[in-house]
Amino acid sequence: MNASQNTPPPGPGPLSAPGTTGPGVFALGGTVTVPRLGFGAMQLPGRWSGPAGDTEKAVAVTRRAVELGVRYIDTAAFYFSPTHRANDLLREALFPYAQDVVIATKVGPLRDETGEMYAEARPDQLRAEVERNLEDLRVDTLDLVHLRVGRLGAGIADSLGERFEVLAALREEGLIRQLGVSNVTSGQLAEARSIAPVVAVQNRFGVRDQTDAALVDICADAGIAYMPFFALGGGHTALDSEEMRTVAARHGATEHQVALAWGLARSPSIVQIPGTASLAHLEQNMAAGQLDLDEEDMDLLGRRG
Ligand SMILES: NC(=O)c1ccc[n+]([C@@H]2O[C@H](COP(=O)([O-])OP(=O)(O)OC[C@H]3O[C@@H](n4cnc5c(N)ncnc54)[C@H](OP(=O)(O)O)[C@@H]3O)[C@@H](O)[C@H]2O)c1
């Protein structure tokens, strides 16, 4: 946590410079450097209906992620199942946090104890949401907070100005170090940037769902990290295709590894946050940093933009 200027440790793959394939690194806001293979904590608490969370396993996966070189972890207070909360699991696994581990959270949607996402927080409700994350994670300052707006992947074009101003003020107050936005349109990103510096965008994007390609390029041009959610399909978009199978076979890799490597090759500002509660999948995902996709692979897989 408390990261300022830092140097990431070597991960399992070649830590090549941004702009090349391989995991590489990205400097958030130009100052906080993280490897481009991060980790998403949403799967850790288990499912609302489906396999329950497992504290021991979730803690082991989180610690192993950091051992393997992850320095960027995405979470939210609204990631919880009937039995487990992502923030509690991260705290149990990593507290006291290493200086160079960035834990990024999100505020915006309100979720009740039945699991229902029932509304977007009003501006006057956001401070309490930020304070809840501070409390959960047991820190005085949150490394990075995204304002998540709209419905999943729908990119509602409403103004986010009033809500983002609240987060900008909390940053001025010292409760937040850096700001991001999530599930936004390019217009909403521009609006947020007119209020305070935005270091990261977290939107839906992946090899099999490139709808947001233009925003990926806007972020790269502006030096903003683009953190795609559902880079592995998130259980909503199938990864499987003839092209994916061909590239995977060519590299002796899995389609999930190809999906992650594709994102790293697609844009130098993509920071991957694949979600998993499985040690075996985590190891595979981190090894994706060793995959060097060439132009032929990228042409085959498609690269809208
Ligand atoms: N801002 C937003 O609105 C938003 C929305 C959704 C998610 N997120 C963030 O984005 C992160 C990623 O999203 P996500 O976890 O929903 O989707 P994802 O990373 O696309 O996919 C996760 C799914 O893939 C499986 N998986 C992971 N690695 C695998 C592998 N190597 N082989 C086979 N299956 C694998 C996981 O199951 P196992 O657990 O079995 O591995 C899980 O079912 C989340 O953790 C969260 O931090 C943000």
C-alpha cells in the first residue's frame, strides 16, 4: 500500500518495457510503477449462489499472487458473498501491506445484504463508501479509488461530475491518493479529467469483446492506465474460437493465457486484473506474461482500434 515511487520486483516473465509484449510495467499517474499483470479480487469471496468462498484458499491465492509479482490488486467493498468479503480476505492475506502493493477499490454502486445492487450512491453517500473501504482495509489512505458508474458494460452517458467532485475533495483531504473511473464513456472520462487527474479507467474489454477499443487508445494517448474487466470473458463472453485455439496451440498455451497476453500486446497502457480463486489458474495467468504474441498472432486474433 502507501506506494509512491517504487520499483516492481521481477515477475515470472520478462518484465519488458511498456509498448512491447510481455507483462511490462505501467506508472500510474506517472509515479507509482506496477507490473502490468495485476489481480482482481472479485472471485475471492465465492459466489452468491454457487461455490461458497474458502478463507484459507483465498488467502493462499492472494499471497501467491504477490509472491509471483502482482503489485496491483483491484477490489471493492461491494464484492461479497453471503459468507466472505473481498476486502476482509485481502486484509487477512496481506496486512500489514507492503509499501509497493497498490490496492485499488471502487465506489459507486450500492449493494444490500441480499446481494442486490439496488442503486448508485448519491454524492452525499460517497464519503461513507470511501470510509467503509478505509475501515475494511485498515488504512488511513486508499491508494486508488475508482468512481464506478452506470450499469455493467452499458456505459450510461449521465454526468458523473457531482460524484467525481466528492472523490476529488476526499483526495485533497488525504483519504485517497489517486483517482480512477469505471464503466465510463469517453465523454465521462473527459468530464472527470476536467475536475481532477484520472490515472486509471476500468471498463469491459478483451480479445473477444473489443467494443471499447477507442477508449483504450484514448487512455494510451493520455498516459492513463486501462484496466479491462472480463479480459477472460468473466463467464459472460466465451473465449473459445478457432483463432484463439490456433494461437494457443502455436504457443503451447491456454486460451486464457492468450487472452491476457493479447491485452498486454494490444496497448501499452493495459494493466490486466484477471480474477481467480484458484491457485492453478493464478499460476497460469501469471505465466501469460511470458507469452510473446507476434504480429501474425495479433492479426489473426483481431485488433480493433
Ligand atoms: N468495474 C467493474 O464494473 C467490474 C466488473 C466486473 C469485474 N471487475 C473487476 O475485474 C476483475 C476481473 O473480472 P472477473 O473476475 O469477473 O472476470 P475475468 O477475469 O474475465 O474471469 C474470471 C473467471 O475466469 C475464471 N478463470 C480465471 N483464470 C482462469 C484460467 N487461467 N483458466 C480458466 N478459467 C479461469 C475464473 O474462475 P476461477 O476462480 O475458477 O479461476 C472466473 O470464473 C474482477 O476480479 C474485478 O476486480 C470490475
